[in-house]
Amino acid sequence: MVALLLVVPAAFLRSNLKSPERLSTLDRAILAISAPLQGGVSWVIDGVGGVWNRYVWLVAVEKDNAELRADNDRLRRELGKASRAAAETMELEQLVELRARVPADTMGARVVATGMSPTFRVSRITLDRGDGEVRPGMPVIASEGVVGRIQ
């Protein structure tokens, strides 16, 4: 039995390693018998190897996807910051143009709070200026036009 288990693979290997011009009738018979077996074994190994390679590839893809998601989140945050900075810059440019167009003395103020009532068409805003800096009745303007007056 041991001799058979050693001779058969050795005969298969010897026949497979010979060049096609030097094959004997015995070698052709061995190849005719071993070719379907080798094809079946090769098909099984390729299938298992393909599944394994696809699995390993998908693990790498999942890692890449996680990295890309993290980069995407970071870039979205940066884009949000840049968009806010661009909007603030545009607003400041409009206020500079407004100051140049308005001949009266003006001062800058930021809105720090808003209050809107659903029953009135009036909205109240709170500016970051105190009693000593502004007086009731003073106009409040923005780059788009008149906003209201100080109360």
C-alpha cells in the first residue's frame, strides 16, 4: 500500500514534467487518467482560494471604507468651518461697503439674541451694545437695508 501511494504520485509527476514530444504511451495513459483528477482538484482549490482571497480583499476594503468615512467626516467639518468663515467674511465686506455708503456716524454691533412672537409680525433682537453707546430711536441698519430702531 505504501509503495502504491509513493509510485502513483511519482508517475503523475514524471509524466507531467516531460515535454510533449518525449511522452511515451504509458505517459499518455497516465496523463489521460490524471488530467480529470487534476482538473477537479484544481477547481476545488481555485474555488476555496478565490473565496478566501475575496474575503481577505473585503476585509481590506472594509478598513479602507472606515478610513474614507473618517476622512469624509473630517472634510465635511472643515468645509462647514470654511463655509461659515466665507459667509462671515462676505457679511463683513458688505458692512464695510455699507459704512462707506452711509454718510452718518455708524457703529458695528452683533446680534446676541432674537425673540419672535408667532402672534405679532415684530421680532425683537438684542445687540451687544449697552445704554451708553446707543439711544432709543436710533436706526438699526444692515447691508440689506433698514432693520428697525432701538427701543
